[in-house]
Amino acid sequence: MAERKGTDRHEPGARSGRAPEPRGGAEPLRIAGATVALGETRDLLLPVSQQYSGLPVHLPLRVWRAEAPGPTVLISAAIHGDELNGTGIIRALAASPPFALARGTLVLAPVLNILGFERHSRYLPDRRDLNRSFPGRAAGSLASRYAAAIFEALVPVCDFAIDLHSAAVRRTNFPNVRADLSKAPTRRLAMAFGCELVLHGKGPQGSLRRTATEAGCPSIILEAGEVWKIEPAVVEIGLRGVRNVLIELDMVEGQPVRPPYQATVLRSTWVRAEQGGILQFHVAPGEPVSRRQALATVTDLLGRALHVLDAPRDGVVLGLSTMPAVKPGEPVCHLAHPQGGLKRIRAALAGADAHSLAERLRHDLATNVEVQAAGGG
């Protein structure tokens, strides 16, 4: 899939027109056993499971409806219970909205995996991954029943969805959006969000975004930052991206904020350690790198270099390990390979404001790993 040129309906920076006819329209919205009318904001509890004591387990929701009808958008987080950046984004959105909702409805779900959240764990208590369990089954396992409760309550009433994620444990991700770019509605959302890197993919089998999209609710995800943290710059990226999408859907007035560049990514590569030792990185998240450029040096415990890991091809640093000790075969650096190459990206970054959110984000994420020029002492 070639990177798009010019200004057509789905090009970043070009509005795609009004949203399709929403499912709910002006009708009262039935959700979590409640009815929410246009112009209302209500906090609800969605029953999803039970504790060992037999007490109910609920997910907190906020339903925010504008006076005028429009699309219904689900914004969810912590489907992996240790991925808190998305929870921080929704908390900030709920506590102090950075926009007025002119049309349509937002359904805010700050923690989908409340059982994992309580245990600071990615997984449900049955050791299953909630984000591999959709659409679920009411007579299935704990994970399957839990997924079915969420899916059946939220997906049929929503027109679009944005699911907020962080990297897996002991890794950090440069903010990127992931979506099935072969479908116009999901491509539209992904490009509108406003991350520099947009990765193509349907998503894993059983993931919320894949099954929701297949069920007629076009869905994208944001991947940004680390687990167990709410990182201020990531929260800003998330709030900006949500606002951009809502502007695109004609739910919020105003102009979107665009990143220094935007590129689609069809392929990425994990560079893995060849020897055990301690990592000394030479690149930071979001940095463009050339083929054969040094990414990291593996040293022994006294600092003697054992092996240098080079980039196998041109790319942008999408993610890094935050665990400095590695064994052979363990992932060290995740490279995205943007369509169109690096020339345009390097030019855009060279002209970027040093105090912009994009540059602050690069700096903040780089403080989570030790970055030093290749050959440095």
C-alpha cells in the first residue's frame, strides 16, 4: 500500500465529510440498563462478572451526549489491566474536557479489565488475555463471559471505537495508531487521530478492535508509553488524538492539530540480542535510523563491549526494551519501516519546534532508557 499523496478524502489534513447516519441518532441511548437522552451526561455501572464472595463486578462508564444527534464513539482503556496511560487519558477527558461536544455521544470506559487492574496485571484471574477473548460467549470461560458482557453492552450501540493501549511489560512504545488501513472507515479514523506512525493490521484474533470492526463498529487503537504509568506527554497525545477524531466525525468544532509528519507502516522488525549482557542504547523512541546504524551495544557487567546491534534497514524507532539486562534472542528495539522512506521524515523533524509536544514526547520517552552516542564513554 503506497503512502497517499495529494489531498483526497482520507488524506491527513483533509476532512472526510460528515459521518454516516449514526445507529442511535436522536433516540434515547439504552446502555448498562439505563436510558440516556440527548443533552445528558450520566455515570453508570456495567455488570461484567462476580467476585469470589459473590458480590458483583462492575465497570464504571460515563455517557456524555450532546444536545444534537450524531455518532456514538466508544473510548476505552486498560483492556490489559496494567496499561494505565489510556486510563489517564480518559480520566483527564472526563475531569476537564478539552472541547465542547457539539453533536453525538461519547461512551468513556476508563478500565475494561477491572479484575486485572485490581491486581496490577495484564491478564484476568484465569490467566487469559481479555483482548484475545472477544466477542466472547455467555456460557464460556471467565474470560469469554467477561468479554461477552462488554461486547454485547457496548459495541452494538457504538458507531466507532478508540481503544487505548501501552506497550507490554518492560517495553515502551513511541505513540502510534494501529488499524486495518484497507477499510476506508478505519483508515479515516487512524489518519485523523494524528500520530506520526500509522500501522496497518487487522489486529489479533479475538481482539476488541478486530471483532468490533467486523461487527460494524470501525475501531482503532493507540499504542503509547509503558505499563504501570500515566505519562503526561502520552496523555496529551491521547487527548489531542481523540479531539482530532471527533473533529473529523463532525462532533466537535475546530481545526485538528497535525504532527510534524505522518506515514503509514506496513512492516516492522524486532531487533533481538545476540549475546547476553547489559544494554547501552544509541537511539531513542521516535528517532529515524539508517541501515547499519548502531542501535545498542551489549556490554558485560564491567562495561566492556560484547556486541553492537545494527539496524537491518532504514526505519523509525517504534519501541525499546526498558529492561537493560538481556539474554540472546530477547527483543531490544522495534523498528517501523514507513512507506516512502526517511527523507521526508528527517526533513519534517529538522524543522520541528524544539518545544512542541512531539519533541517533548521524544525527550520524555528517552529518559526511560539510557541513550548514549555510539562509541561514547
